[in-house]
Amino acid sequence: MKNTEYDFQVKKIIGGEQRNAEAEAEADNENEEEANEIYQTELVQLFPEEDEAFFQRLDEELNKVNLFYRTKESEFIERGEVLNKQLQILLDLKKVLLDRRRKNLSSVKSINAEIFPSSYSSSPRSDCSENSDEFNVTTPETSPRDDVIAALERNGINFVNSATRSKMKNGKPKMAMRIDIPATTPARAISTLTSMLWEDLVNNPKKEGQGDFINKKKIQCAEKMIRGAFVELYRGLGLLKNYSSLNMLAFTKILKKFDKVSSQQASASYLKVVKRSHFISSDKVVRLMDEVESIFTKHFANNDRKKTMKFLRPQQPKSSHMITFFVGLFTGCFVTLFSVYALLAHFSGMFSATEAAYMETVYPVFSMFALLSLHLFMYGCNLFLWKSTRINYNFIFEFSPTTALKYRDAFLICTCFMTAVVGAMVIHLLLRSSGFSAGQVDAIPGILLLIFIALLVCPLNIFYRPTRYCFLRIVRNILCSPFCKVLMVDFFMADQLTSQIPLLRHMESTACYFLAGSFRTQQFEICKSGKLYRQLAYVISFSPYYWRAMQCARRWFDECDKNHLANLGKYVSAMVAAGARLTYATQPTQLWMIIVLVTSVVATFYQLYWDFVKDWGLLNPKSRNPWLRDDLILKNKSIYYLSIVLNLVLRVAWVEAVMRFNVGMVESRLLDFSLASLEVIRRGHWNFYRLENEHLNNVGKFRAVKTVPLPFRETDSDG
């Protein structure tokens, strides 16, 4: 069949009028017309209905792409204008600081008393932590930078504290500029409170125009925030540019495919229209990217373009085959050493009833390491599955792509960790079987624990220092809940801790065993028989749920979303159930068994509902996927149903505490370890679907760039 060329016209409908696309190509300069343009294909000749439907659908997609591109382009342009204004304010304030610093060098005492109050310099401000503090740069007549202040005032901006209110000459209030530094760390939150109290008590003047000051630390934090906002703006512009290129490629391929199937020549004519459309013809994104590069190079990189590109276009490190090699090496070592340990323990009778001291002393230490290693392994599996299914976990957790842990790294840490632990177990067992006293060889687990703690806090840039320090910061934020802003990674890690209560209990036993000197006397009953130990058991069992509940309270305070209060109730119910089970373990009466059953059933149903409906987004009866959700990443739906059943079964593991199986001490320890391991596995299984749901929510709302808060905010000077 001979190829023929389609005879059609692609029209643009602008503001309700129909015009020829070629004749109106130059009308794109008018913004109002551009905002309402709609492409519509008109076939001059009669063609099959399938072809007409194809071009109608193609027009719909072209209009959709143009509308989305234009919307995002205008958002980024507006964001760029706001950032330029913020940067200009920052530069003016830095000029004021620089000039005052120079003046202070000549007359430190006199000028410091005027500009920087002595009480302010001695106030406890160790971090850029003022959450929403206003400060005065309205200088007296002797100020050396009246021109800068005057320039700010001409723009309608005046920096005032809560007691100083200035007005324009005509009596109208000026716009005050407020600096907001989010309290993302406990230090910032505490410093915010002390700053507010100190300013109310000392810095607020009794008379107009006195006590003005500029906080250098606050300016540095503002600069860091603006720099981060420029980085995210550039990243968003790059994504929008890729969006344009991919859609152009998509139109080209689909039209070529249509020509091939229909034996027609329609691609050339239609592609001309596509190339004239806004998402291809507009160069605003490219020009804004160049402008951001220039600004960043000048103000944040000391005119070093190479340094600029490291910030704006960070290169992800390539995966090394050496990591894979060492993962295999340590895995083989672990399997071999564990086999040797099992044989030695069997032949030496360490797990017999006569060796109760071994299970009471050494078991908690090594089981603590084992549970931690299992959690690392599950996290490595999560990273592998998230990467395989293209879940953007780095964006969700706000990790840096250059230093974020990859699944091979997680497996390497896990296998290296477990190889060292099992190696220590083998050495401990060999020395104990060779006749060494228990007091001497039982120091081996303690030495191993000290080595791991030293590696965790090691300041040298070895052994994944960015990851180690990130972990420590997250733990610090969890411990200080609710005094700092809660991020996704914070409450995600707190959820992991709720599944590691047995590990925390083992840490309590280990600390008591070594600090009380029981490893020398082998009197392990001292710890467990003490009243303080039993009281700490409640504190440790409550702590993860308490931290998570406080995070929910803080998120409700910040976002005013009642769902966070409902989530807080879930953790309160879990605390009550955990306390009832602990009491039932020491007082196995009928009354306490009923209390355990009631509280545990209520907490379990609460947790299951929140897992399936809120965290996973499943059990939607109106979904096109029965009782799941509309969007699924995994193609096999049966996996979701199996996951629901598995999570339900593992959630009711508390039944073992009520049934109280009549087993020996060794079997009881192994049963407890098995149940703790199943809970860690359940948490790793929960992690995948939790992030899948978060990723789909981000995709549905077109969230691909972090929203960085800006430091300077306009407020009415009257209040």
C-alpha cells in the first residue's frame, strides 16, 4: 500500500476564538492568550474513526502537558523572584554586620555597648535556633550604614523587635520583616525559648530606638536556608526540563509508530505543532537555570563554578564491586563461624540446664547484637526493594544522594557486624571450655560493645561517617521529642524502636551486668532481683511508645491535623498493653490476665487498622483493586493480600505472653528471641509498604522537590 500524507490542520483555540496555528505562532508573547490556548486537530478529509480518536487523544495529551508545564514554570519563576528578594535582604544585612564589625575593631567597648548589648553576647545561644524572632536593624543617627537601612526602608521593609514599632511619615505602618529559623533540632528549640525569655527580660527597650542588635548566627542560618532553597529550585528546574524532553520524545515515538501502523505520513506535520507548543518553545526554564548558577557561583561558592556544580548537580558515587566481594566474603565467614559455634556449644553442653549462668549472662549481650544485625539486614532488603521498584526513598527521608546508604552498603555493615559478633562468641566459648574463669572471659562481650560504640561516635571520616552521624542526630531528635520539628525520618526511626523493645531490655541487662560488676562475681541475680531493675523495665518498655506519641503531639501542634491525635491514641493504647503484660509476668493472676487480654486486643485492632488504612493506604472498598488501593507498585495483587495476612499474624505474637508455655529456661530464652526476631521481620515487611504509600502520595501530588522554608517573612508592624 502506498503511503499518503494526512490532510489536517492543527488549530489553537485562544480565549474562545479559533485561529490557525501557523498564523498565530507569534502571539505567544501575550500571557493571557497563552494561558488559555488549546490545541485541536481538524481532519479536512474523512478518515476512519480510529484515526480521529487517535488525534483527539493526542490533542488531549498535548494540552495536558502544556498546562502542567506552564503551571510549574510559573511556580518556579515566582519562587525565583521570592528567592532573589530574600537574597537581596540577606546581602544588605551582611553589609550592616560587616561594617559594624569593622567599627568594633576600632572602639570595641563603646560601640559594643551601643549595637550589641553585653547581655546579649552572654546569652545562651549556641545554635542558629531562633524559631520566629524579630530583630532590629533600625540604627540610630550614628549608624555607619544609614544608606543600607534607608534602602531597606524605601522598599517598605523595617526590621523591628517586639517592642519597637516604627511608622511611615504619613502615619501608615511599615511592613516588618520577620526571620524564621525552624527548630529542627533540640538545641534550636531550647535556644528559641531562652532567646524569647532573654529578649523579653533584657533586650526589649523601655524607650523607643534603644537596644537594637543584629544576630550574626541567625544571619548565617538564614544564608544556609536560602542556599538550600536555591539548590532545590535548581533541582526542580532540571526535573521540569527533563519533563519537556521526555514528552517531546514521547510525541515523536508515538507519531512514528502511528505512521508505521497506518501507512500514513502524519508525524512531520503534527511534530511542527508540538515544537511550537509552549513546553518546547519556552526558554524561561533554561534562562532561570543559568541565572541560578550565576547567583550561586557569586554568592555561595566564592566564584568557584566547580564548587557550584557540586551543590547543584551532585554526582552519585558509583557502586564498587569490592563491596559486593566483601559482602560475599563476610557472609561466608559468618556461616562458617556460626556452624563452628553451634558445634562447640552442643559438645560443651552450654545450652543444658546445668549452664544456666551462660544463658543469663552472655545470652542478653549476644542476642542484642543479633537483633540489631537482623534489623540492618531487613533495612538492606528494604533498600534493595525500594530501588527495584523505583521508590524515591532518598527524597522521602531527605537524604543526600552522595552520602546516602545503598543496599550493598547496608548488607556489608550487617555481614561485617555479625561476623565480628559470632567470632567473639566462638572465642568466648573456646576460652571458657579451656578452663578460663567465667569472670575473665565474660569481659569479651563488653569489650566488643565498647568497640562498636567507639566506631559509632568516631570523628574520623571512615566507616560511613555521614551515615553514623545522621543516625546519631535522628536518635537525638527522638530522645528530645517533642522539643523539635518532626521529620519523616524521625518518626520512621521511632517506629523502628517500637519493634526493638526486647533489644532495649537486653541493653538494660547488659548495662547492669557490667556496671554492677556481676561478670566478676557471676551473681546475675543481683540485677533481676533489684527493685530499680523492675521499675526500669516499665520505663524501657514505655519509652519508644512515649517518644512516638510525643512526635504525634508535636506534629498535631505544627499542622493542626486531628489524625495525629488519633495516631497518638494508638501509641497510648500500646503503652497500656505493654504495662499490663509486664505486670502479668510478675503477678500471674486471673484479673491481670483479663486486663492483658482486653488491653492487648484493643491495641492490636487499633494498630492493625492504622497499618492497613493509614500507613499502607489499603482496605479501600471503592478501589478498582478490591480492598486495596487504586495505585499499586507491585503488579501481583496477591502479594498485598498475603502481606495483610502476614502482618495480622505477626501482630498477635503477644498471645504467647498470655498462654505461658511450660518450657525450660533455655527453650524460654530461645522462644523470646524467636518472637523478637519475628517482630523485627514484621517491621521490615511494614517498612516497604509504608514508603510505597508515601511515594505514591508524593507522585499523586507532584512532589519531587523539597519545600525549603525561607527565613525572612513579612509581617504587619502593628502586630
